[in-house]
Amino acid sequence: MVKRKQKSELALALGKCRGALLGAGTFSCFINLLALISPLYMLQIYDRVLGSRNETTLVVLTVICASLLAVSSALEVMRSRVLVRIGGRMDELLNGRIFNAVFDLAIRHPGAASTQALRDLDTIREFLTGNGLFAFFDAPWMPIYFATVFMIHPMLGWIAVAGGVLIFGLAIVNEVATRHTLGDANTNNIAASRFADGSLRNVEALQAMGMVDGVYGRWKDKRARVLQLQAAASDRAGVIQSLSRFVRVSLQMAILGGGAYYVLQNEITAGLMIAASIVMGRALAPIEMAVATWRQFLMARSSYERLTELLQVIPANEEFMPLPAPQGNLSAESIVVVPPGAAAPGLRGVSFRVAAGDIVGVIGPSAAGKSTLARVMVGVWPVQSGTVRFDGADLKTWDRSRLGPSIGYLPQDVELFEGTVAENIARFGEVDADAVVAAAQAAGVHQLILGLPKGYDTQIGPGGQALSGGQRQRVGLARALYRTPPVLVLDEPNSNLDTEGEEALARAMAQFKERRQTALVITHRLNLLAGVDYIMVMNQGMIEQFGTRDQILAKFARPTPVVATGA
């Protein structure tokens, strides 16, 4: 039995729009039927009205055809609106999934992710709402139009078919000539954009060390390659499009010339000659539209392929039954973790248990695995083997959107986002003013925020108020403490703090115990260990020691040297 290939998520999303697509196809059916009005009108004008010189017939024909053309125009408007809503529906079905996949990819493969996937979704939506899709709806009617021309005269039909084959052949040549070049241009353009984005994130270092010109040179080389490839593809496409226009005009002349010949031979009438010319133009319209929108089609296809690959590489998270908010009992069971992009494990068989309300200080030399442990405990990095548990439940089985509010995480590099101070502290959810102020007070940053131009409503992040490293760290701590999460993971929370900031942090840690918050506090400064219950000593990705604060500090304490004094 042959196993049926599973449909991609994009194909499934399109399947959910099947009804609307069928509706658009139905509209296209009537639009193409009504497209025969113009040749029929011309036929009647030349063969009936001009011959009979009957003005009443002319008026009646004109009114009827004008009314039907108005109906056709209304149907085209409705079809366009349906396609716009299909594009919107596709975006609605996929934007959240793609947005989360981009973030997951950034975590699993640092440097590989970009916002290109979001632009790819825009490209597909624009193709669905543009003229390119009309060619697919109108293409099934081409045989009917060609058959109509054959009915007028077989030789005129063969002329129309020959022209259609020529134009379709040019479309295929266009595809072969430009596909790989445009694909390479797009790939290089994405790489150039990613290089520019990375440079902008480090603009201070580039400016300070005079690296801007060198970075510009590197970006210029990448950009020049993109322009070179795009120019080559456009040159080829331009030649093919010119040939297509030449063929189209030549066909029009051939139909009219051939029609005139058969009129002279009394095989057809002048009205049929004009009708054949109009019908042929309608028959070739889908091919001409396909040629005109070929680049848009290629871009949409490339975007579709990239998104399909992304969603296959980053599958949707498995859904589990919602669990109650954790109380703060943490455990790690023989966890092994290989950081993204690394070859060797960052954690090697780490196991420990922390009861709810305990505060654990994590110390050790650089590259001991402390920050890796922090990222694993909050679910940022996955484990290769072993299990991380919250209240006995595997971290993988928790819904991230439900678990997130129960975790307060302060990374080493604190990043604040474009928005107000209050929105950053409230994690861009609904701003609870009382909870925001309480978190700021707990972090000792309330007075600092009041001193900003607009207090809690001050815009920060890109384009907003610039904060120092210490200020960002204290606002980041307030964000971690928002609504008193039962689990806190603080990675070097005092790395950028001054004396006042460290005193505020010490006061905040004293409150952790009162509120029964479980905390893992990673630090290089031993003075921060005064507020912890236990100390974990790490080295080379393993736990060397784990015990009460007094036990561990006693092992690190050095005897006071005895100084001999002379008599």
C-alpha cells in the first residue's frame, strides 16, 4: 500500500479557503461567458445593423450589451474582493504559526533566522490578490475561445492556435532563462539584508573602531551581486517580453489580414472577421497575463517553497492538556544540552532538585555552563537527553503561553522593546498599573522611572528614550518580577548595576523568600550570595558541588595568614 504524502501546512491553509476559491472560479466562469458579448456585438453591428440601417436594432443591441458588460464589471469587482479576502484569510491562518517558527528557528539556529519568512507570507498574499491569479482562472476557457475562432473559419483558428503556442513557448523560455538567476538573486539579497541587520545591531562598535567603511564595502559587494543577477534576469525577461509583444501584434495583423482575405472570398462576413480578432485576443489574454506576471509568480513560488521548508524544519508544538500554574518545585534529571551551533555539550548529565521557595546561587568560572543552565530551565534551549521538570511535569508538556507568566527571566543581555516602560514591564500584555508599579518598586526602579520624561509612559527601545545598561537591567528585573511569578531565573542580575542598584537587588532577593518564590541566581560576585539558601558550583558543564550556603562558602574560605612579629 502506497503511503499518501502528507500535505504541507500551506496546502492545508489553502484547502480551508477552497470554498472561496470555488466562488472566485464561479465568478470567472460568468466573466468569461460575458466576454463573448463584445465579439457578438461587433458581429451584429457589421452584419445586421449596417446592412439593415435600422437604428432601433442598434439602440436595443447597445443597451443589452452595455447592461451585460456592467454585470461583467460587477462580477470582476466581486471576484477581486473574494481574492483579497482569501489572501487575508491565508495570512490569518498562517501568520502566528510562521511568526513563532521564525523565533524558534532563531533559538535553534542563531544567525539562520530572519524576517524573510514574514515577507514571504506577504508575497504569497499579494500574489493571491493580484492579476497573476486571474490567468489561472481564465486559462480553462482558452479552448472554448479557440474553438469559437475555428467555428468562424478553420484557418483563422489555426493562426490563433499557432500564436498561442508561440506565446506559451516564450513563457516557458522565460521560466528556464530566469528561474535560477532570480533564485540566486533572492538568496543573495536575503544574505545582504541579514548582514546589514547584524551590522546595525552593533553600530556603536563599528563606529568607534572605524569599521563602517569596511562593513559598507562588504555590503556593497553583496548588493552588487544582487543587482548583477537581477539585471541579467531582467535583460533576458525583457527580450522575451518584447518577442511576446511582437508575436501578439503580428497575430492581430494575421487574423485581420486572413479574415479580410476570406471576406473577399465570400467565405465569412466582415462581422465574423472582427469577431474572430476579438475572440483570439481574449483567448491569448491568460497567456499574455502569465508572461507579464511571471516574475511575481516565480517570487510567490519561491516564497511558498521557503515557507514550506521552514514549517517542516520547525514543526508546530504538540498540544497538551493545560496544567495549573506551577508552585516552584524545580528539578533536572541527567540533562545533556548542546547549545545551538556548538559541537560539544554545554551541560553534561546535570541533576538537582530545588524546593518551592528556595533561592539557589549558581557560581563557577566562565564557560562552566551557568547561562546554558538558565536558558534550559526557562525552556529557551531544548535538552538532548534528560528531563527538566516543573512541579513534577516535564517542561515539554507545558503550554508556553500559560507557563510564561509563571517565570521571571532576566538574561545577561537585557533587551527592551519598542514601547512604553509600562508595556515592557507588563510583557506587552494588558497593562495592570498596580502590578507594574509593584514590580518596579520590588526591583527598586520606581523612582528612576518617575524621573523619566513621561514616567511609565516614556517610550523606550528603538526610536525611544535611551537607557543606560544599568537602567535597562533594573527595568528588566521589574519585568521578571511582574505579577510575582513563582519561578525566577536571574543570569548575572548585577553585572551592570551600581551600588544603589545592587542594594535594590539585595532588597528584592530578600523579598523572594517572603513570597516563597523559587530563584536561580547566577553570579560572579560572591556578595550576592548573602541572600541565597543554597549554592551550586558548576565547572565544565557539570555540578561540582551543591549544598547550603554556609557549607559551600566554608569550603571556599581561606585561613587568615599568621604574621610573625619580632620581639
